[in-house]
Amino acid sequence: MDIIRWIEIIISILAGVAAIIPLIIKLVAVMKESAAKGNWNKIVSLLLEQMVEAEKNYTEGAAKKAWVLNQMRVLAKSLDYNYTEVEEQKVSELIDAICDGAKIINVGH
């Protein structure tokens, strides 16, 4: 490999890392804030499960997200979790952050 190819690879890696860092910071902030309200770990676990199911059953991103958000309302209610509009917005942002991170990680695959 020539030096220019190495520089391109390094720049690509740095760009990916630079894009992921703000997403991780946002994710940690949302999780810390909501963890104090209890059952957040269970909510996140259920969220990830629902995202996997949506990935299997839907092709359009908006349909996947709508289905996951609806499932989360039902599941939160079954857990007796205080799932307000604010909580739903946090879950929505978490979905977006996870999807954005996956897009960055899966580039070229």
C-alpha cells in the first residue's frame, strides 16, 4: 500500500470515531437520567429486543420505529413504568442514536 491509501484509511477511521463519540455521549446521558427512575435497564433491554423484531418484520425505517414505539408503550404499561411523553421522546432519541451508530459501524458491509 502506498502512503496515500494509508492516509485515506486513517482519515476514514477518525471520521467514524468522531461521529460515534457524540452518539455515545448522548446515549450515556439519556441512560443516566432515566436510570434514576427505575426499570430503565429493563426498558432498554426490551427496546433492543423490539428493534431486532422490527428489523425482521419491516423494511421501511419509519414503520420499524413506529412499531417499536408502540410496543414500548404496551411493554412499559405492563411493567407499571411511568412512560410519559418525555420518556417516549427519550426512547425515540435512543432508537435514532442506535440506528445512527449501526449505520456508521456497518459502512462497507
